[in-house]
Amino acid sequence: MKIKILILLTFFLFSTINQKAKSDYSIAKNKIETQQKAIKANYLKASAQEKKALLQSTKQVITKNLTSTIIPFWYGTKWSFDGYTAIPKQGEIACGYFVSTTLSHAGFKLNRYKLAQKDPKKEAELLQINGVIEVLEKSPSELKKHFIATKKDGLYFVGLDFHVGYLLKENNEVFFIHSNYINHEGVKKESITESKAFVSKKYYIVAITENEKLVEKWILNETILTN
């Protein structure tokens, strides 16, 4: 009897925690949507000089929304090749769906299904909008040195041979944020030099923070093509 009661209490607590997490995530997404609408309204009536300044400040807004608000909810969500859950820690999430879903929930207007189903290079090209993607053939340690020497702090998309995720450069460190397929571990943040999944002949790099065309798409709520 005591065991049954304990099981029921555990189930109740787990359900309560899950419901609260879902509620908190919905609140976070709603706040981003409200923020996005306010920025768009200001941008549309701004002068050319004001638009430049607003574009610069919005880069940091988007980066913070992703790295500090949206993505942390997903840590611990398990990986599956066929995973496409839209709810953190419920169900499973493949690497492509992790990227497309978090971008969508952070306010980018895109088809998360179509983007996730593209190969890594094509996904990079779509996020680059009209520019040329950066293709690197380096070891993880060489890539880290390259990033520290040449890149601004911020968030980047990275496509590998058979995997995708984010790169986050901050404080002279470069982190790989991804849904880790190894042992179905799922969403995590780790140093690129320590990640067993960060192995590829080529790396397809696209800035998110410093991608002004992409940032302007977010501000104006314009669709990112995924065809």
C-alpha cells in the first residue's frame, strides 16, 4: 500500500513539474513575441540611422533569447533520429529539429519541419539568406583557435557531415549546443574540443548573431524560405 501511494505521489509530482515547465515555456515564448512586435513597430518608423542602431541591439536580444531563455528549457531532452517534439523534455528531438524548433520558438518565421529535413549544408545556406556560407576543414582544436582569433562573441549555426547544432563563442571558449545522438543523450552544451559528436570532414558555419539579413527577417517577421 505504501509503495502504491509513493508511486502515485511521484507520478503526481512529475506531472505537476512537467505542467509548470510547459507553462513557463509558453510564457517565455509569449514574452518574446510581445518583444518582437514592439521592436518591429519601432523599426518601421525609425530613420535610417535609427534602424542601424536598432539592428545592432536586436542582435543581442535574439542571442539572449536563444541562449538564456529558449535553449536552456531543452537541456536534457532525449535524442531520437525521428524525434520532433515541440515541447522541451517531453518526447524526443533530432538534431535538425532541435535547431529549427528553437529558432522558431525564438521568433524566426520558418517551417521547422522543412528546415530540419534539409542536409547540413543546405540548412546553412538557407539560414545565411543570400550570402556565402563559411566552409572549414579543420580539427576541433584548430576550429576553436580560428573562432577565438577571428569571430565575435555570439551564436552560430554549424552543419557537420551528418549532424547540426549551434556554436556559441563566449569568453574565449567555443561551445557546441546540440541534440547529442551518442547514447541518445540529447540536448546539451559542451566544449567543441571535448564533444565526441563534434567530428566532421567539413563544417558549414553561418552566423546568427552577426547575420544582419537574418536579424532583419526576425525584426520584420518575414518568412525564412525552407524550400
